Amino acid sequence: MRSVILAFVLFLPLLVKGSGSDDNDGRARKEERASARLPPCAACATLVQSFENQLVGGKGGGADGDKALLFDSLCRDVERGEQQCRANLEEWRGSLEEWLQVRPDVESGVDGNSLRRWLCVDRLELCCPEGHFGPDCQKCQAVDDRGRMCSGNGKCKGEGTRKGNGKCACDAGYSGTLCESCDAGFYESYQDEEKHLCSPCHKSCQLHCTGSGAKSCLACRAGYTMDSEHGCVDMDECLVSRPCSANKFCVNVEGAYRCLHCDQACDGCDGDGPDNCHRCAEGYTEQRDTGLCISEQVAGRIFSVSNLRLCVAACIIFQRSVVVAGVLGMVIAVYISFSEYYLMTSSGELKPI
């Protein structure tokens, strides 16, 4: 019980230090998120989102008290860019108070994006309406013959902001001017009048394929080889070559291999453990009956036990005097053990007699 208490007392400062370190890391990450700088349009949209969240939460702008509560609550729900949000609130507060006076209600039929359009697009000119981009809010022209933006597989670069070039930024798996084709590493898995679906090739394929599965690969990735019946199959690099450096052994994994360190008893090996050594490392010796590489200290202890057994056997055979035989056997065993201990402590290496 005392040892448990002592261990707790010794490790308690480390636990407290570790907990404090985690708290410090958490505060540092929170401060980093709060001080992050967003692009102008995103910063305006962030303030608008916080404003609308507070209105939905019941903090209206009717009475002066409600209005003060509303503005005091803004930006507290912002996860990234809170400091920038508060700076913008101070600068744009007059515009927000103006909007509260003329804001549309549900009965007016104006959509929920009215504040963003009114503040970020028209008043501050930081954003563009949906479907527009660039400094002059030009209309995105990257539409297919069905009128779909980027064939429905991407978006207009800069849409909704005062940046971008209006070209398509395709979703993963799609390419082309209007994102109308499958990208390298993908194949057309479905198509109708409304949808063009590209799905990823099998992981063993090198870029191009005609369908799903390893048999559809046109070429195989590194770590795989083409089989006439099964397509791309895993290559066992450990059998094909010896890719690992000295004193490491190879383990095959799908599509690759790993090199792991040999056991400390080995000087080169074919696998894990002291029974797979090419040779025994310095300070180790091989057991003849098991092939294991064991330390010379362990070998010495085995030697001592073996000699003791021989002595006991000799004494049993010498049955003329059981007492004399027993004493003789004990003397021989003590002598061998003492000799080995003396040799080990004097030279640093155990040398069985």
C-alpha cells in the first residue's frame, strides 16, 4: 500500500503538468481561431449569420433593451474570426441598426437572404449575388445546354464573391471546361438525361479503368501486377526481391511492403523473433537444440543448471554412501556456480567452464 501511495505522489506532478499542457493547447487553438482573418465577403457573411442567429433566438430589435441585448450577443457564436467579426460590428453597427428599421418581415415575402444582399452586396459591395462573380459581379457563364452550372458537377470560381474568374471548379472525379467528363482515376458509372456520375477506379488501377474492380484496370499501380484472370493483384515484394536494408526484415502489405527491425539477438534475419536470425548478434549465442539466439548470460545459467543435474545424477549412481554422494554433489554445484560468478564479475563476460 505504501508503494502505491509513493508512486501516486511521484507521478501526480506529471499528471497535473500534462493536464495543464492540454488546457494551454486548447486555449492556444481557441485564440488562433478567434484571431483568424477571413476574406472580406466571408467576414461580412459571418456577421450576417451571427445576426440572423440571434434574431431567430428571440433577441429582436424592437425595444431599446432588446436591441442592446442583440448587439451584445453578436459574434459570440462565431467559431473562426471572432475578433474580426467584432471589429466589423463596430464599423457596420449603424448600417445594421438602419436595416432593423426597414427590415422585411415574413408577411413582406422577401427571402431570408435580404440582409446579406442589402449589407454585403449592395451597401458594402463586398459580395456578389448568387450566380455572379468578380469585381463587377458578372454573371457566371459556365453552364451546359441544360442550363446547369458546370453540368451540375462543380461551381463557378468566385461565385458570390468579388473574386474569381467565372470558370468551373469541378467536384472530385470530374474534369473538362464544364465538368462534363470523368477525371483520371474515375470511370462513368451512370448517366441519364439529368445525371452524369463518375466513380473511383479500384485502388490497384494506375489512373485509368473501364469499370469497377481490379479486372477493369488498364494498367496497375506500383505494388500490383497484372494477372490475366484476376486483373491487378498484389505483388509480394518480399519474395520478388530483398528491399530491406541490413538487420531488417520484409513484411508484405497490400500494394506495398514494410521493413521492420530484427530482434536484438539477431545479426540479420528473415522474420521477427530470435528464432529467425541469420546469425546471432554480438553477446548472443545459438542454442543447438532450438536454434534460438540467447544472451551469453542466459546460456551460462543454462550451463550451470546442466552441470548441477549431472552432479546429482553422479551422486545417485554413487550409492555406496548416500551422505558422501550428496555432500560431494553439493560441493561440485557450489564450486561451478561460484566459478561462473567470479568469471562474469571479473571480465564482464560470462565464460562457462
